[in-house]
Amino acid sequence: MDVELLEIRQFMGQFPPFDGLSDELLDAIAERVEVSYFKTGSEILELNDIVSELCFIRSGAVEVYRRQGELYNRLGEGDIFGHFSLLRNHKVRFPAQAIEDTLIYFIPNDVFQRLCEEDDNFADFVELERPRLETVAEQQKKSNDMMVTRIRKLVTRYPVMVASTTSLQQVAQQINDAQASAAIVLTQCTGSPRYSFQDSEGAKWKMVGIFTDSDFRTRVVAEGLSPQTAIGDVASSHLITIQSDASIYEAMLTMLRNNVHHLPVLYRQRPVGVVHLSDIIRYETHSGLYLVSNVFNQSSAQGLAKLAPDVSAAFVRMVQEGANSQMVGSALSTVGRSFFRRLLELAEAELGPPPVPYCFMVNGSMARNEQSIVTDQDNALILSDDFIPEEHDAYFYALAKFVSDGLDACGYTYCKGDIMATNQEWRQPLSVWKGYFEDWISNPTPKKLLQSSIFFDLDSIYGEEHFVETLQDLIARRAAESPLFLAAMARNALNRTPPLGFFRTFVMEKDGKHNNSINLKRRGTAPMVDLIRIHALACGSKAQNTFQRLKDISDTQLLAPGVSDKLSYAFEFLCMTRLRHQMIDIQEDREPDNNIEPENVEDSERHTLKDAFHVLSNAQKFLKFRYPVPAQRQRH
């Protein structure tokens, strides 16, 4: 494959749905692509024309219209269009016009049909009969079924390649300049032997060896060789390689079986990179499993605090690989619980055994297994009814402070609302906690519930789990039979509305720091969690996770058929938009937050975002209707 085609396949392979295709299918596309240039204002597809190619935008911008001429979508680099027509009668249903000077890759219909037949994920991506929210959410979910990551993911730069006649000094300089740890050694050849390829100028080369920084120490310095020695005389000729399409797992096994630390990665026979064993180890150590193991190996709160960057790295990796919000939320909650538990173990080791049994309770996102990388700590202590404040409270305050301070050092900031076990109000015996919930449910007021609603997401993290289970049972039993409580919760849930104005335009924040942005938590995921929680309480669900609550709601048929699915798709999309935004913040060395600027969101995603907010808006309108204030209470 010549350099131009290689550039086409590498560029297209960065964008969905092409990023998940095999090398073979990417080749099939690149070899058949036709390139066309369109000036600003020119028509690309006209209504009712016959279309026989899928359109991929290499550069520029395109507007797609409905039959009546109204704008349907605005697309940019990496987007596709024309697939509607290819999937139906090959007549243009959505005409398209270049709104900037635009370069289009045209992919023939027979190649498009092959992609649909041979790659289910590609087919799902282009099949848009279902609502956009459903399509996007299902695509995110399906991407997790392909989590055997290809080794090409770890290739970040082209390899250093040198002719066998190059001096050791020159090779060392090239390796140093490229900040690499190895060079691939080449010799010119004829014919088509193994490891041969053609460069951009048409010259034919063959890989004959590899030279590593380790070789430099053992074969050059230790042997006292001259810097002018040809690299071909000392490079290892024992070549072990792997194809770019192989999995990271296969690459690791190849290295271990052959006892090598450097593995040239080939596309066909052309070297495209060199992976070092440390790249794979680094990749694996960013997994949640390794991180949890490492947490429990720490012997101090200071050691735990040093793992905070690893949490961010694990988060970025999961989002990059296409994990859905449930996977990310569950993984980060598991990691957070591990920090909690290890801090409690260290606290007990320092303070001694607890004077009475207790349960450390978490609330909010960790209790729901829905944490993001931007989170604070919401927790409380449930103590045995044998608790005597004068004798025991000093111990439990010290325990709570040790944990709270440790969590803050690890990146779980103090709760601004003081929902922490260091607050004496939230460090009470089980009987007092029962009284709290009985009062919140029996005598609800907007202010009281505004402060306490976070406690209706609750889970045990350490100690006597049955304390929390007792409270969960009480809530499930009492909430469902308390219409006044549900009505009060519903009114509070309507305080945070989605940012939709007239004609479904976005309404921006105007708070100065995040001016002209949308807080996806405050205006999206949080109100969605609130309204789903109310429905779950109404149907007696003991689930804490939002998706599990939706399943319970659906099973009881409290909502009309299909509504739970719409809420699920919308919630998933809002969560993933928020998580991807936070991932980009981390990658660009910014403090991650919940605020997005719509102008920085791709047009297709912006349309889907409006769909999700519209689902939320409709659900809030139904909430007010479904849980009215009881008539008897209204007369007062």
C-alpha cells in the first residue's frame, strides 16, 4: 500500500464507525476511496438523485437538509452522510451542501455493504431507523463487547528505522532525538522476502534486526566498540514482530514466550511502531483491578494520596476505550470504596478497635455506583444503639476525621454541605437514623427534603451492613405509602430544569466563572437521578443504582411502556457526554468539571444532547402530574 492510501486508512481509522474496523476492512476502504473537492456553497447530494457511495468528510463542513429544505444536521471532519440512501432505495432523501471548502472521501456501495455485513458495530452505527438517543446509547454499550483492544492503540509514534550501514553514534543520536528506546535495522533488497516493504520513495527495504538501549550497554559499551561501528554488525537479528491488528493480550504473550522487551508492530510487512513491555505494563496498571490491589498495599494515608493520578489515568483509559457510564461509574465507585475501606483499616490500627459496632455509610453517587472523576465525599456513621456519646463519641469523631481528611488528600473533596460523619448530626445510633427517615417521610417540607434527599441514596461501605439494610427496608416500606412525601420530593425535583429555551435552543449558565456553558450535572444528570429516584420510591424499589431503579420501575409498569427505556438512553447519553468532557479536561491538563460549552460540542452530539434534555423535560412535566399534593393537604 502506497503512502497516500496508508494516510487515508490511518485518518479514517481515527473516527467512528471506522475506528473499530479490522485492518483488512480498512484496507478495503482505502483502496477504493475516491476523493472529490467541493467549493463553499456547492451541492454534494441533490434531492432524489441516485447515490451509490457513502460520503466521509475529510475536511470542511457540510449541511444536510430535509426534503422541505429545513436544516437537519451540520457535519464536520470525520462525519459521514449518504448512508440513509444506501440502506434504502439509493435515492437521496437528505440533500447535502458544502458550507466551507470541503474534501470528501467517497466509499463505493459494494464496500459499504461489505462493511455492514462483516462488522455488526459498523452496521449498528449507520442504521438510524431507531431514535438517535437509542442508537447512540446502544452503540456505546456494544463497544464494550469488543474490549479486546488492538495493539495499534499503544503505538504513539513511527519507529526509528536506520540502514544497516549507519554508525552506532548516528543511531544513538537518532534514538535520543526521537526519545525512543530502540531502532529497527534495515537493508535494501529485491524480490519479496519476509519483512520487506516499500518506502514513500519507492525503495524496497527489509527488516534485518533491532537495536535497543539494552544492546547499547551490553554489546557496545561493555565490549568497547568504536562509535563508528556499523549498526548491522551488532544489532540483534532475532526478530519477533506482531501485526497491528493483534490484541494487546496477544502482544504480551508474544513478549513473554520469546523473552523480548521490544516488539515491532507491523501493518502487513511495514513497521508502524515499536511497543515496549513497559507500555503494556503501564497500560495494565491503569486498570481498576490493579488500582484496587495497590490501594490495599498502602501502609499510610500519604501512600494512598499518591495514587490519585492513577485514578485519573484509569478513568481516561476507560472512557477512551468506549466503556459505558455504568462501567465507568461502577469502576470509580469500587476504587473510591477501596480508599474508604483502607483508610478505615488504617484508622482502626491507629485508634484501636471501636468501642461499639458501627457501619460507615456512603450516600449520593458512590452509593448509586455512579461516580465520576469529579466528586466530593458524602458519608455518615450509623452506630449501635449501645452508643453512649460521653464515652464513645470522641473515638468515632477521630475515626471520621481520619477518613475524611484522608479522602480529601486522595482527591475526594470535603462536602460543601457538610454531609460527612465529622458532622455530629450525621454520626448517630441506628434508632436516631430511623427517626430521621420517619420524620422526613411523615412530615416532609421542601427545605427539610432539600437537605436530606441525598440520604435516600444509601449504601454500607464498612462494618455492620445490616444497619443500612434496616434503613433501606424502612424507606421502601414507608415511602411508597406516603403520597405527601412523594409530592414534596417531586416539587423539589422540579427546581433543576434542563437548559432548553424556545425552539429547544440551549439556555446558558450566567454565573461568571462558567459563563455561556451548561452544567451537565446540575441541569442534566442530577435532575434525572432525582426524578427516577422518586418513581423508584413510589414502586417500593430498594435499588440504589439509577439503571437498576429504572428496571424496577419498568417491571412494576408504573410508567407507560417505553418510557423507562427513553429515560435510560437519555441518562446514559448525558452521563457519557459529561465523562468525555472530563476526560478531555484531564488530557489537556485542566481541572475537570461538569461544564460544557455547546460551541465546543460536535453538531451531531449537540443534536443528541437536545434530544436527551427534551426527554428529561417531558419526564419532569409528568412528575408534577403523577405526584400531586394530596387534596386534603392543599385545603390547609
